[in-house]
Amino acid sequence: MSYASDHTPSQTPVLVTGAGGFIGHHLVNYLKDKGYWVRGVDVKRPEFAETRADEFELLDLRRWDNCLQACRPAQTGEMAGTPIAHVYALAADMGGMGFISANHSLILHNNVLINTHTLEAARQNGVQRYFYTSSACVYPEHLQTTADAAALKEDDAYPAAPQDAYGWEKLFTELLCHYYTGDYDMETRTVRFHNVYGELGTWEGGREKAPAAMMRKTAYAKLLGGKEGEPGGTPTVEIWGDGEQTRSFMHVDDCVEGVYRLMMSDYREPLNLGRDRMVTINELCDIAADAAGVDVVHEHVDGPMGVRGRNSDNSKLREVLGWEPEIPLEEGVGRTYAWIEDQLRAKLDAEGRLPAGGDGAAQTAAAPAQS
Ligand code: NAD
Ligand code: GDD
């Protein structure tokens, strides 16, 4: 009998760290739908919707005592006293290129503390399965220097040469999980996410990734005309660099499905989880503009670029899970754009900046999309 069918979700308490964040919040919902008893832990509550976790604790997981508390048995309801069986470790100080290229020390310091303490606290509490969320940022920079770079296979990670401290920390914790499995007979699963986007994700403030940034800037151009920060005139979106850098993007619904499938599998090595359709950031911007129903001009400006080209090789993912992410980018962006436009409308309305007569861009749009 496989592990997936060998345990009863309703009698299996699980912990999700980073449950106040983007993927963690969606994962809590996914696990609740499956019938699990869920504890969520984070330094903040989810920003855009109430959590459905059975227990939600505000804890700073850089601290050892807090990690022990996070991993202790269930405290409430029928499950009180039952040990946590699974940990999904998502807590991290992270963001898009704007954040990770400017906070190397903070990221390395905070995330090493969070991950070493959470993993050891899970072991001391007898956790059976531990899920670690690594990143495509572990792959060597020299394999990602052209926009048409070959898709990255799991074995490409070594010899190691990630671009940023963020990638080094992820590699370090991948190894820690590997050694815990060997030394302590603790089941660990490690995923390497490729750029995840979707509703209820960070869409402003500096930590947002390219999809949310393109959609927010498009929404500003549509609702106020001009560009974010300079309303009026031709709808315009600022893009860092020449926009010809490439990435692949995965919707969060595919992400949490893949996370669960990997957790239930018997595969112990790091596995890519992403879509394998490479698009340029200019194309991503045009997909957002199509979702908004507005023509925008691209304005290329200086900004942190990260690697030049990145894509996921999903051969191993298909082999291991018999499945891969399937939500088309246009569909996922359509859903996400609608949510981001709603967020922006509410914000502009509260600030008294929403034009009474309709969308600014609807009155000014003329220029076709261009790169
Ligand atoms: P997120 O920033 O929305 O969520 C991370 C959460 O961790 C946040 O809510 C944050 O408050 C919490 N956190 C930070 N420091 C903490 C601390 N000291 N104690 C407790 N909680 C703390 O990010 P996300 O997109 O949901 O990412 C989840 C995981 O997936 C992270 O480990 C991230 O590195 C990894 N990942 C995400 C992507 C992506 O594209 N979103 C790509 C690669 C890897
Ligand atoms: N964030 C952002 N904002 N990126 C922009 C913008 C903008 O306004 N304009 C253009 N870009 C470009 C960046 O310069 C980069 O070349 C590309 O879009 C992708 O940027 P991000 O989405 O911020 O990051 P990333 O894909 O390089 O890395 C992200 O994904 C990794 C996993 O694949 C980050 O979130 C990492 O933390 C994550 O591990």
C-alpha cells in the first residue's frame, strides 16, 4: 500500500510554516480540503484572507524555542495531544529579484536559522515527513547566461555556483535535509520551485516577483493612464532591463498540487516543480495587458536582472509524479490580474484617487503593445 493511501488525513496533524505567506496560505486551504488537521505558523497572519488552519500561531522561527513550540503536538480539539506527523516548511525571508539581490546577509542569516531550527525541532518531536521548499535559484549562474538557456535538470545543481546568497542558503538546507534522512531515518522531500504566481500573492511593496509587478503596473496604466507614479497619458509599463530575459511561471494551484503529490511520493531527492514554457518578460507584460484589455507601451529601465534565462526541465518530475503543472500562463494571469486590479481599485478608492468616469486608460489608450 502506498503512503498516500496508508494514512488517514483526518487523524494526521500537519504543520505549515510560512502559513501567513502566499504559497503557505494556499497550501493550508489545500490540506484542509483534503481533511487534515492543520497548524499554521508565521510571523504574520495572511494578508488578504482569513486562514482556515485549526491552530495559527504567530512565532518567529529564527528562535529555537519557537520552533519547538511550532512542532509540538496539537493543542486543541479532538486532535489535542496527537503529535505533528508532517511538516511543510515554507517560512523564509524571500522575494523577487528586487529583494533578493539587495539583502544577501539578511537572507542567509535569517533563513539558515529558520531552517536549521525547524528541521531539528521536527526531528525531536518525532515528525515522520518533512517537506522543504527550495528554489530554481540553486542552479549555477553560468548555465543561465543566455535568454535561450537549456532547461535546468536536477543534476545541474552541482558543481554549485548559485548567483545569490538566497540560492546558497537553499542548497545548504537541501543538503541538511539529505543528511537528516541518512543519519536519523527521517523522511524528507525537497522541491525546487520555479517562479510561482497567483491570487493572494505579494503584489506591491518591493518583494513582488515579475508576474505580480507586470500586472500591478498594467493595472495602474489601465486605471489611471500613464504609468505607476506618473498618471495620465499613454498607458505605459516599466520593465527592468530589455525585457528579453526569460523565465517559466507556475500558477499557485499547480504548485500546491505538486507539493502534495511529492510529499506523498517515496522520492527523496530534490525535484523541479515549475512549468516548462519559457517566456520573455516583454511577453509576460503583453499577456498581462491582454488580460487587462489595454494596450501598453513598454518602457525599459535599469533594475536588478537576476539570470538571463531560466526554464525548468520537467523530465524527472513527469517520471516521479506522473504529472506536471498544467494551468496555461494566459489562464493563470487572467485570474491573477483580475484579483490584482481589484486590490488596486480598492486602494485607489480608499485614497480618493479612482477616476469617477471609468478607467484612465480607456480614455487614453492608443498605442499598440510593443517591446
Ligand atoms: P512568502 O514570502 O509569501 O511566504 C514566506 C512566509 O514566511 C511569509 O509569510 C513570512 O512572514 C514568513 N516568515 C519569514 N520569516 C519568518 C520567521 N522568522 N518566522 C516565521 N515565519 C517567517 O513567500 P512564498 O512565495 O509563499 O514562498 C514560500 C516558500 O517557497 C519560501 O521558502 C520560498 O523561498 C520558496 N520559494 C518560492 C518561490 C516563489 O516563486 N514564490 C520560488 C522559489 C522558492
Ligand atoms: N520583480 C520584478 N519587478 N522583476 C522584473 C520587473 C519588475 O518590475 N521588471 C522586469 N523584471 C525582471 C527581473 O529583472 C528578472 O530578470 C525577471 O523579471 C524575473 O524577476 P523575478 O520574478 O523578480 O525573479 P526571478 O525569476 O529572477 O527569481 C524568482 O524566482 C525564483 C524561483 O524561480 C525569485 O522569486 C526567487 O526568489 C525565486 O527563488
